[in-house]
Amino acid sequence: MKLVIVESPTKAKTIAKFLGKKYTVKSSYGHIRDLPEKKMGVNIENDFQPDYVIPTKAIERVDSLKILAKKADEIILASDEDREGEAIAWHLMSALNLEPSTTKRIVFHEITKMAIEKALENPRTLDLNLVDAQQARRILDRLVGFELSPFLWKKIRRGLSAGRVQSVALRLIVEREKEIEKFKSEKFWVIDAKFQAEDKKNATSFDASLLQKNGEKIDESITLKLFAGDYKTKKTNIGSQKLADEIVAELQASTCQIVDIVKRETLRTPSAPFTTSTLQQGAINSLGFSSKQTMMAAQKLYEQGLITYMRTDSTNLSMESMLSAQKTITKLFGQDYALPTPRFYKTKSKNAQEAHEAIRPAYPEKTPTELKDSLEPSQYKIYKLIWNRMLACQMQPARFDSVKMDIEAKAKKNAYLLRANGSTLVFDGYLKVYSDQTIAENILPALEKNDVLNLTSATATAKSTSQPPRYSEATLIKVMEENGIGRPSTYAPTITTIIERKYVEKNEERRLFPLEIGTLVSDLLVAHFADIVDIKFTANIEEEFDKIAAGDSTWVPVIRNFYEPFHKNLLSKTEEVKKEDFQEKLDRSCPECGGDLIVKFGRFGKFIACSNYPNCRYTEKTAEEKEQQDKIEKENGVIACELCGAPMTVKKGRFGMFLGCSAYPACKNIKKIETKTGVKCPKCGVGEVIERKSKRGRVFFGCNSYPKCDFALWNKPTGGVCPLCQSLLVFAAKGKIKCSSKECSFEKENES
């Protein structure tokens, strides 16, 4: 009997289908050894040697694998091909006491019969460089977490955590929020005109925008130097309503003529196949999935053998997959859509492992429609996204006929140049299956150079320079990748961690913003542990891990060079930094002992307490809690407890504010606080649409008559109704308002 050990049970089932009765395929269910949970587990004095233990939940599993290993003639370790997978194989060797002579290591990028058979024909030994790189990351993160987190407990409050990568991600969000607060918007005016040709029967009117005044451009570009890169915003040099009105008046009295027309064919080429980063960005933008949701669905697809490995930074595709994609394209869409030769992409990430492949369908011929009934909805959507993108990258470019028309408007004092741009889709090409850009056609009438035009109207619109946007998960991942912060396997867990720690939340547009405790933690780390949250420093550490993986460096000196100055600084800051530095002192005295009242941070947020604690245990609600209580009483009056009749009062807990009986602890009745939208439920007509949270913590909006009424929306309703179908309008991403009905395409700008 030959024993094959993989990480997941789903992967084991898939591989077992391809192997005969000679093979027994079992799962380790991930790591079977790790650092201990409740202690450091790293011997600093002995070259940072780790003390690995088998977690309680894995003991039974390890015992059963040991029994099978003793009976096996040959043992094959088939964990994933990355550093984490190599480390799992290494831990299995150690925990199961496997003999190198009877143990083989195989790797594959896709779980297909051909890939498995090829891997079995070409086994290799363990790559200890990859193991060391994983081990170095794990030990370094443990040192930071176990030493820096207690520092935060002492100086702010218990339960806080600091991680090497998560702290930098948090800083990115906090710094962006500060940049938004500092941003001073500038008002400017843009001028558009509507034209119609003279001496042309039934001439179509068209729009043009003001480009120049007396040969000088009116557009100005503003570049802001931000923490994580430059941000560009545009304005015009028309800075007042008076000047805008003067230009409009001159345009209306001017004579207009076409001075130039440029017609050409333009091509739009498809994006590269997905990497981990771009898959997460694509799923967030097009499906509204979080990075965690995306990776969970992709993991299941990989384990079922439907896609290639989903943790990669390479855009390479195998020749076999590209040829298979060509056949599928020709079969589904015709020869006109297929390329004569495969299209190759150059990986932009400087640290990409070129031996890996991009994320693609394992079998391009398996369409999403064929698999829909056998997949969960989230898996189907991710598979379709991956399939569409991979096929698109091997299809013909889209072709457009583009027209650029320059119009001169001569007034008495000034000469103006306006421009109209038109484009018509001639051949959709790859857009047949995938597009990550909006396709906007604008057809201009058939005109010629020197044609005279009538300016039928001119308008000046006031606008403001746009502030730097908050990060979405997609844009945060993009910035992390560009700056070398983390690697493909760390993006999703990093973002998940800072959200679960309540350092960061998402607003209605799914943009990330820091909570007060997150800002406080970030500011403390920036002030006293600058290296930990420095982008370049963090990126350099990642490069050191890459060198270890490549065999160009050893892990112990890398850890030592980081740890010794870090630990020395930590000891110094422990004495230097005082907890009082992070407590706001109020200009009031404690009513019980006369001590100073201060604002503290507890497990559930801010509260007011006496500075003489623990001798005096006086506390009171914050202004926020009092405001919430006043709001509830204003809307509903004093709410009486259903169990004892005592008034319900606003309290703060693990999941935010709630109503609790004022007779606590004699009465422990609690109720949720409804965050109302003021919108009546369109389904039952009785309840009101309120803000709610799913089991996974995602905010949605549903009827407060649930379970009698199950009406629900993911987006917040505006209170308006769709002019096309009368469904509720909701706030959408990118400053849009759209119809809540999936069958309706109504959308408009949010002008509020």
C-alpha cells in the first residue's frame, strides 16, 4: 500500500479519484504541529529554536496517520507547493518519524490526472530552504506578537494585538483617513457645449468640452504626496462663477468651426490572467466578495480540481492550457475570436515565482454553465470570474472606431478650443466574455474639417477637487502588493484580522475606515516602533524571506538582526511610555471620591471612570452612549423591560451597543438597538427597513418584522424608488445610486 498525505479532505477525495487501489489518500487537515498557543515557544537564547507542539485537536489525527505510515510500503507527501505546504510536509516527516528513504515529496499546480501522474513520476526531496523561509516568518511574527501585544495591554487596554504585517496595513488605513481630514477641497468650473452642424439636414447634436483658451490648456493636474504613493486629482483654472459665466457668454456669441478631425481604429487588449491579488480585487469589485470569501471559494475550487493553485503572483500560463483555451474559444465563439498564436504576459511583481502559473481553470473546456449545478453559488461565481478572465486573455482584442473632433470658437476678445470624442465598438473580441472597464459608446455625426457649427447651448458646472478615497479591500490589497507588504497568502488574513480586532470597519460603500482604538494603536506604534510600521522596512523583511527560500541566506541571522534592536527598544519604551498618556482627563471630579474623571478604553470601547481605581470604582456612560439613550427615548419614549418593568438603558458589549435592563443583575433582559433607515418595508408594508448583521458579521438591511417578513438588501436604501420599476433605490459603490432589483439596470450619480 502506498500512502499519500495531503492537507485537506476535499483534496484527498479529488486525488483518490485519479489513483488506483494501490494508493490510500489521507488528509492531515492542515498543520499538525505549530508553536504553542499560550507561550512564546521560541528559545531566544538558543538561536531562536522553535518549540513545536501537536495541538490537542490534531493528536488523534497524527496517531491514525502513524498507524497507516507503519503499514505503508511508500509514503508520498503531497501538500501544496508553496512555503506553507513545504512546512506541512516537513512537520509530517518529523511528527510521523518518517524515513527519508521511504518518503517522497511531490508537488503540482493543478489537481488533474495528468498533473498527479507527472508529479508521481518526478518526486523530489524536501526543500529545506522553503521550510526555513516559512519558519522564519512564523518565528518573527510570534516574537512581534508575543512581545508587542502585552505592551499595548499595559499602555492602552488588554486584548489588543500587534502583528508585523497587520500593523502596516492598519497604518495605511489610518494615514489615509488623516489625509482625507487634512484635504482642502478647491472649487472649480467645467464648461460643456452642445453643437449642431449648419447646412446639414437632420444633423445630430453632440457634446464637446472646453479644452483651451487662447492656446493655453484650462485643465490643471494636482499631485498629492501621500503616505503610500502619489494621488492625482484634476481641476480647471476657471476658479469663479463670474469667470465661468463670462466664458459661457463669449461662447454663445462666438462663431464655431471644426479645425481638426482625427479618425483611427483603437484596440483594447485583455488583462492578464488572475494572480492572487488581482483575483481578490476582481471579486471585490465585480461580486462584492470580501478577500476572505474569495479565497475560501477559490480554495474549494482548487481542492475539487477545477482551478489551479490560488496563491500565486505569476501571470504565466502553461502551453497546454492556452491551446485548450483556443479550442474552447473557437468552439463557443468562432474562429474570429481566437488568436493565431497564444498571448504571453510578463509578470509585473518583482518577487514573483515564475515557475508557478496564474490562477486558471484546470480544464478550460469546462464552462461555468456546465458546472453551475454542482457548485455552491459563491464557488460558481468565482469559477466563472476565473474562467472568463483566462479565456479573455487568449482572445482577440476589442476594436473601436475612434473620432477626435477639435472645434474652434472665435469670440470678440478670445479664442476657445473645444473637443468632442466619439467611439464605436466595431468588434467586441474578448469583451464577449470579460470586461473590467465600462464600455461607453459615443457616436458623433459624420462631419468634415472646416464645417461650420451652431453652438446651441453652453453650460458651466461647479465641481470640487476630489479628496483621496478611503481604501476598499481591493485597493488596499493593490497598495500592499505594490509596496511589497506581505505575500499572496497573507493579504486576506491580514485584512480579516484588523476588521475582527475592531481596529477597522467598512462603511456603506464597503470602504475601510479606522475606529478610534485602531487610530490610537497605529499612532502609538508610529511614535515608538517606527520600524515595525514602516513600509520599506516591512518590504525588506519580505525580501529577506525570499532570499532564505532561494537558499541565498540563512534564517537565524535574519531573525537576530531584527529581534535584538526591536527588543532593546521595547524595554526602553516600556519604561518611557505611560498609560496616562493615552487617557483623556476630563475637567470634572468623581462624585464619589473627588478624584479626577478620565476616559478609559475597555474591552467594549470608551467609558468614563475615576482615576483612583481600584480604590474607587465609579464609572459613567460616555457622551456617545448618552446620546444614543436620548435618541431612543426621543423616538420611542422610555422603553420598559418586558420581564420586570424597569426602564431599559443603553449599554455597550462585545458586539456594540444594546439595550439592557437597568435592574441588572436582578434582571438580565437585553434587546438589540435598531439602526433605522426611515424606509418602510416594501414587501409587508408594516415593518421598517433597519440595519442588521449576518452570521459572518456583514452588514445588510432587512425588515424589522423578521421572521414574519424576510425582505433584505445588501445596500442601504436611499428612501427613493426607481423611476423604471418602482423598487427601492440603494446607495452603491463609487458614489452611485442604483435600483435594488437585479432585473433593473437603473443607475445615477449620488448628488447629495
